[in-house]
Amino acid sequence: MTSSEASAIDLRYPIGRFDSSIPVTSEHVEEALADMSRLPAALYAAVRGLTPDQLEIPHRVGGWCPRQIAHHIPDSHMNGYMRMKLALTEDAPAIKTYEQERWAELGDVRTAPIDASLALLEALHTRWVALGHSLSKADWRRVYVQPDGRRVPIDLHICLYAWHGRHHVAQITSLRERMGWV
């Protein structure tokens, strides 16, 4: 990749931003569930072979390093899984946000081996994908409520989290390509 090609890529969003304006179809949901089932292996492949020093290199100026990303994905997806279960078991529950930037600086993210988060992500996604495959069309239209009052249907929610996983894996893989760590 030339320097002009690298500068043309938005390093913060190497696969582009999530577009929540696109109507979600059952095909989108199935594709999202397939992406969710592939994410643990994709993250493992993205970090495989990185040295401890390479795990500490931010993917962009002001961005997280691969170690932080590897821990962030399961942190975020645990929250997403719980939001989905709340939406399935309560009537339009209000959800709580979390301070992901602060979570990325906590001691477990700084010191725990990334293998722990890789295993956590694999187990979590096994459950999450199984849950998704068990849902009816009506279930997929259930919602939770964001703190700003926005109602989020869980079919859109699962598409967002599928994008989220691909997005962060691409941050690591694009760093590897730019640094010649491929």
C-alpha cells in the first residue's frame, strides 16, 4: 500500500461507518449472525503472531492498540448481548451506556493476556448466535431504549454489532498491513 493509498483510508473507520438508515431485512440479520459466528476466528487471526511490543502500537494517532481492541470487543459485545436479552425479556427497557474509553484503560485490559478475551468472545458469540437463530420475526422487532430516548430494534442492533466486530478487526489488520507485519 502506498502512502497516498494509506492516507485515503480513514484509519478510524477502515471499513466505513455503520449506516443505521438502511432498512434491516431478514437477509441482513442472517448475514450479521454469520459475521458474528466468524468474528472470534477473525480476531484471533488478526492478533496471531503479534509480539508484546506490536500489541502496544496504536492503530492510529490517538487510537487504541491491538491489545486494547482485543479486550474491548468482548467488553462491548457483552454489553450488546445483555441489551438484546433485556429487550427480549422486558418491554422496551431503558439501557445504560458505559464509558468504553475508561474501560480500555482499566487494569485487566492493561495486564490480562488477550487469550482470555479471545476465549471470552468465542464463548459469548456461541451463545449470542444461538440466541439469534432461536428468534421469531416478531422477536427481532423488539426494542430497547437508548438514554437519548431512541428506540433500537434488535435486528438493527445485531447488524451494528456485526459491523462493530469487523470494524475493530480491520483496525488491527490495516495496522499490520501498514507496518508490514503481515
